Amino acid sequence: MKKKLIAVLVTLATVGSLLAGCGSTNVAENKDTAAETTKEETETPAKEAAEDKSDTAEGTTLVYGSNDYTRINPAIDEHGEINVLLFDGLTAHDADNNVTSGLAESWDLDDATNTYTFHLRDGVKWHDGEPFTADDVKFTIEAIKNPDNESEIASNYEDVTDITVVDEKTVTFTLADKNVAFLEYMTIGILPKHLLDGKDMQTDEYFHAPVGTGAYKLQEWDEGQSITLVKNEDYYKGAPKIETIVFKIVPDDITKALQLKAGELDMAKITPKDAQNFKEDERYTTYDMKTADYRGIMYNFNNEFWKKNADVIPGINYGIDRQAMVDSVLLGEGVVAYGPLQRNKYNDENVEQYNYDPAKAKEIIEAAGWTLGGDGIYEKDGQKLSFTINVMEGDQVRADMAAIASQQLKEIGVDAKSQVQSEIDWANQEAFLIGWGSPFDADDHTYKVFGTDKGSNYNGYSNADVDKYLTEARQTDDEAARKEAYAKFQEALALNPAYTFFCYVDVDYVVNKNVQGISENTVLGHHGVGIFWNVADWTM
């Protein structure tokens, strides 16, 4: 359980790869720790990177303002932006987030037995020169499935009943039932068996010096300062065009913007407010990119307060003015959220959207037995309707959202306090400012987030109807049947909410104008991750 909570901590913060729901000595590029970093502490790696540019073969070094990593492990932690540079999956994504070939050049499906056969590419090598084989594929997925490893993505592969290595270039997966998202989940980065067999998948030193098959190789990791990557000359798609990429660790949003202005960074994801300062700066291009990434309040149903009082959550939902939040915090760069599939083809626009209605909010709260006290806060059985929304330090957008939600809820008699913290007591907290979302198959970030006891269900939510419809949706490839199942899932979720949804956020990447090749129309994923999907083609 301890490892699990650490993983949650990583996931549930903002990830330079984006964020987890969210917000470790565990992965994710979102170790939101120091909110303030002095210029002296942060400028040195960037200066060194700039000096190194003249020493590289092609003279190109891109310095990216990144949140911190405590390890790099795609099998356990899914949210690191750096993963896609170092690792490849059997499948991959194109600019429209469709599944395409990766380390597997082709595959077949036997419908009768639910067996996928993957045919691997010839000549692919690990960064240490060893050949990539089917044994590596089997090893990686078995490691993810092993409950001792506590992978947050284990539920993606729970229906895999058999993995067979036919030969070095052929591997089969047999599933207990249909899972139309399976090819999507095979985009996960494959790990080298020859370096990890028998090792601890949470703590082995490999995860601080990872060896992959990706477009870039790790050259140096200066803990808390920078991670330096150099291009993989033997990459199977051809060597990347930018020689070196430095992930400079800058955990604080405001500091990222300051370092961009000072020319210490070539690229960073910053807040909408800070991005306004770069609109007229001829040195940079500002990319306002859409994401499938939403924000909202995650309630901890393992907490005694919510075990007793979950029936007031619909009232809380009606008490949030989401449009005001989009306008004031995101400066219009986003949309009001009412569910987890709004930027997916299976979204149901007819589901209850909990449009702002303070009177209805109070009506629901009072129907649950609460009475407005003399101080303007509802109370019942001597207890105030009061809880705390926690936010990980370093994410100013989430902090602002939590503060606005707190203010709005007080206006309807709910004492919701917002609290920014460097560390979160995940087991005992009452609520968290969550972030989730996927632009890929609708099964992603629904089944494992809202399904009972699934790997990313961090708040103990359980709903038999939600489980039923999510299972039905993943087990049919009939478009109409999937659409109906996801509509019923959304209805069940809205009836008994797991979260109070706020909004979908666009992300602003400010990038040195010399950097070319960014796919600006690609919808990004959780925490804005995904911009590096075609990094091997970028020039500078």
C-alpha cells in the first residue's frame, strides 16, 4: 500500500510529461516540490546546455523546462513526458492520435480466440546495442501485470491470459474476452529484459539510467537539475535531427516563464496568464493546443466524511460556476467540463451537465438533511458541511481553480477550503484537485479511473452500473453498441458523481521560433503530454 500511495503522489501532480490526475520518488514528471527556485540554482544547467551547443555535431541543443522526475519507468508510471523520447511501444500514435505501427510492423487478430499476433521489426537495438526481441515484450507486460509491482496501468492488461514468444520476432497475446482498446495499450514503452530480469521494478537503479529503443538516449541525469538526452544514431526510423535535448528541472510554473524570458529555456508549458507575455515576443512561437485533459474535485470515498455525505456532491456540482473559472483562470483557453469523454467521439452531450444553479445546489443539500447555520454554513448532527481541497505545490492553475471553487461554494453554504501543499496525506485527505484525460480510445482513463478497484481509481469510487457499462464498451467493436454503452456509463457517473468536473484545459507551449516540426493541431493528453510524439522530425 505504501508503494501505491507513492505512485499516486507522482501521478496526482502536474507532470512535465504532463501531469497524473493529477499529482514522487515515483515517476511522473510532476514532483511539485519547490515553488520557488533561485536564479542561481536554475540557470547553471541551461547555461551549460547553451555552451554545449557549439560542441555538438550539428550544433543543436533544445532546453526544455520540465517538472522533476524521481524515476523513469513507463511500465509503472504512465505520465512522464520523457518516456516517448526514450522508449517505443509495439504500436504508436499518429498526429490524429490514431494507432499506427511501432516496434511491431504488423499484427493479426484471431477473433475466435481473441489472440493478437505481433510481428516485430528487424534490426531494432536497445541503446546499449543489444537486440530487441519478443522476450522483451513478454517481460514488460508480465511485469506490468504482476501485482507486486503495483503498476498504475495494470488494469489495461488484466484480460491478458497468455503471452507466448513464438520466436525472436513474433509474440502472441491471448485475451479472456474482447478488448478493442488493446492495440491502444500496446503503445506502452517496452523495457529490456536483459537489464531488468529479476530486479525490483519500483526501485532498481536502472530507472535512473534507463536504456530504451527510442529516438533519444539518456546521457546524464543531474538529480534535481537536468536530464540530458542525445540522439540515437541507430534509431529504427532514422536518427533525429536535433542533437541534444535537455530536460531542465524547473518545477514552478512562474519560474518557467521567467526563464523563458531570460532565454534560459527554448521551450516550456506555462500558464495562460504567463503565455500572454510572449504573444508579441519575436523570439518565440506560442502554441495554444487543445487537450483531452480535465480538472475537477476528486472526493476521497475512503474518508469517513464522504462515506456518510456523498449525497451532497450533486449539490456541490451545481454550486460551481465553471464558465467563470474558464474565463478567469484559463483566460478562455478551455471549455466547461461535465464528464470525462467530452473530447472523444463517444461523448454523450445529453448527460446531466450540472449547469451553474445555486438555488438547486441548496435544494439538494437541504434535501440531504443539512440546515443553514447562523454563520452561513450548512450543518447536520453538529457537523459543518466543510472539507479541504488539496492542491500539489507548483501548479498555479490548479491552485487558482481550488481558490475560486472555495469562494463559490461558500456562497451556497459549503465551507470548502483550498490548501496548497508540498506533500499530501493521500489516505486521509478529504479531496484533491484532480487532473485526468485521454485523447485516445475511450477506454483509456475511464475503465482504470472509475472502475472498482482499478489501478488509477485513487478515491475508492465504486458503482456497479459504471463497472457494467465500461466492461460492455471495451468488449465490443460495434460502433453503435459502444456509443450506447458509453452513454449509459456517463449517465450512471453523473447520477452518482465521482468528481465535480471543472473544465478542460488547453495548454500553452512557448517555443523558440527556430524549433520547427511541432504538430500544433494534435490533441494532447493527460497533463498536456504528447507534444513530443514526433520529436525525431523536429529541426532547430
